[in-house]
Amino acid sequence: MVDKGAGVAPAEGKLGILLVGLGAVSTTLVAGVEAIKRGISEPVGSLTQMGTIRLGKRTDNKVPKIKDFVPLASLDDIVFGAWDIFTDNAFEAAMNAGVLDKDLLNQVSEQLASLKPMPAVFEQNYVKRLHGDNIKTGKNKMELAEQLIEDIAKFKSDNGCSRLVMLWAASTEIYIEEADCHASIESLEKAMYDNDPRIAPSMIYAYAALKSGVPFANGAPNLTVDIPAMVELADKTGQPICGKDFKTGQTLMKTILAPGLKSRMIGLDGWYSTNILGNRDGEVLDDPENFKSKEVSKLSVLEHIFQPEVYPELYKDFSHVVRINYYPPRGDNKEGWDNIDIFGWLGYKMQIKIDFLCRDSILAAPLALDLALFMDLAQRAGMKGVQEWLSFYFKAPQTAPGLYPEHDLFIQLMKLKNTLRHMMGEELITHLGLEYYD
């Protein structure tokens, strides 16, 4: 008989988390982990740190914490590295971002100040609103990838890490569509040597990660690993990949509320969403080409949840509008405003209004932590390629070709927990419950 969880290698040694971008999200993540390690704060919002998982029947009362059930890396074993187009260390970057109060930052200032970003791969055309000078140069994109591969190897050696994961936590790139250069590893590599403009900086990072045996998670709506070439490379190198776009404020609310409306067969005429945002992300998204990437990511959610082709009487031709407005005084404290026009019994009209005054990076940081720990777990469990079980964390989850993504937050959570049960050789939970009434 095989031991439960025997296929999962233990989390021994240090885990290096490599962050692409040392802005608001990354510095909030790093400062948060350091504060939690010192007992200054609790890991609120992190499923890996605070979440539980039921095992067996409800009457068994077996509900361990997820971190006690699966062999996750300990926060004490995490080492951070980063690339950024600005030279500011993590303490300076966190102060500039203005997400966390200075008292908290001063308590972890030594750890933050020691995190200095490596020069980044950057292409102005992909993020026109940002201008940095901590940037790599090379004769072509393959040479830039080789420089990143050297960075990865050096970071692993210098910090004595046994394993690494990479997270894209940088700005949203301009919208691009899949093209022939993305079709295979061969065509991707040729395009990198040819300096093809359709090879985005995020793809260069993902390529370097996968070639280095490092799992890659994409926290922005960029195409990045959601192309055949990257799926092929992940499969060939045995690495997990996932994305895209951290599900934080407004879209989180949609994936909570929309499944509830649909489950009760309540109709929808329209859903108008606007965002007010003043941080670097807001500035970047003020450019129409970058906003297009975000808009496509945010618009797909309701279509898939409501299934208008299955329920035309309720959801055919509903209006869905998404806006993002850059408003500097708001900083990282984003406001997501939704007006939802619904109808019920006999077609009678009703409305729901949501005003979510959220903190973008406060919501994103625990997702980044969970993804890093779960991607490391997936690698040690021998799970390669697209990790659809991590859809819970994304606005536009990556799936197998031809498969529509599951957006319902509650189904996503069930899928995630059942994957953990499966990984550890535990019985899956269907919630049928007939055994209690036999």
C-alpha cells in the first residue's frame, strides 16, 4: 500500500521567491511576510496560512489547517529576490508605494533594505507610462533571457536555495494576441533571436524561468505563458505554470455575487463597473493599449458564470461595461463601484449597488504568497504544465486548450481543496451527504 502523499517531496531547505517588479504588490508581500515571521501581524487573506480543509465525513471533525495537511514551505525558509526598472530597494519602494504605514515598515526596514532589485528586462512600447533606468541591454531577446537565466542561477547559489518560484507582479503590458511566433518552442526561440516585437518582456522572464527549472505564475493579464510555446516548454521541462491576473477587488466581488444570482435564477440586464485607482498600476492602465489587456481579463468573468447561451431568458445580451479611471489622490486605495440591474419573478426590475473601498495591494499580497507556496508544492508533487486548480486566484484562469475557464469562486475553492486531497491520497469530498441519511 502506498503512503498517503508519498508522491510529494518534502519542503526541505530554502525557497527563493523571485518577483518580477518591486512595486506596491511585491513590497507589501515582502514586508507582510517579514512582519508575520516576527509576530507583528497575522496572515489575513492567505489560504495557505489560515485556511482549513475538511477530511472525511462531517461527523469525523477532522479539519486541519492546510499548511499542516500538505508539506508547504515555511515562511521562515523563504528568501526574496526581485527585478525592477527602478533601483530603489524594497524599503524605499514600499515607502514610495504608500500602502503600509511607516511604523510597520520601520519594524522590518533592515530586511526590506537588503532586497535590492536586479536590472530588469523592459521594453518601453509595452508599458509606455513608466520610465526607469535599471534596465538590461542585449543584442536580442534571447540574450536578455540568457542574462535572466544567469541571474536566477546566481540568486539560487548566493542564497543557498534548494528551490525557486517566479511571480510576475509587474505592470500590465499592452494587449497582444497569440500569433505564429507563439505556436511552438522553436518558433518562440527564433522570434527571440530575431527580436520579434510580439515577444513581450513577460515572455522573456517566463522562458528564463522554465529553462531554469523554475515554476512561473502570472499575476497580470498579459498573454505571457498562455500560449502553446510556453505550455510546451513547461511540459518539456516538467514545470508548473499558471495565470492570469490576480483576482482582487471588483472581479473578486463579481465571482462571489454572480454565482449567487445565477443559482437563484435571477435575471441580469446589465452590470456597470468603474474603478478609481491612483497607484502605478492606475497610471499604466490609463494608457488605452494597457487597459485593453485588463478589460479583456475583467470582461470574461460574467459571460462564463452566467452562460447566456444556456439561459437566454435570463442572461442573453446583458450589458457589461468596465472602466478604470486614474485618479492620483486615491493612491493604492482603489474604489470599485458597481451598478447591477437585475430582474426577478414576472420580470420585475431591481438593482444592486456595490461600493468597494479596497486596498489593491493588501488584497493581492496574500494571493502572491499562496501562489508561490502552492506552485512550489505542485513542482514537488510532479505536477507540470497548466495548474487549473489555482484558478481561485485569477481573473482569467489559464486552462487546457479548448476548455472554458471556471470562474465561480466557490467551485474554484472546491477544486483547489479536492486537488490537495487527491495529492495527499485522501478521499475527495462531493458534498452529496447521502451517507448521513441511510
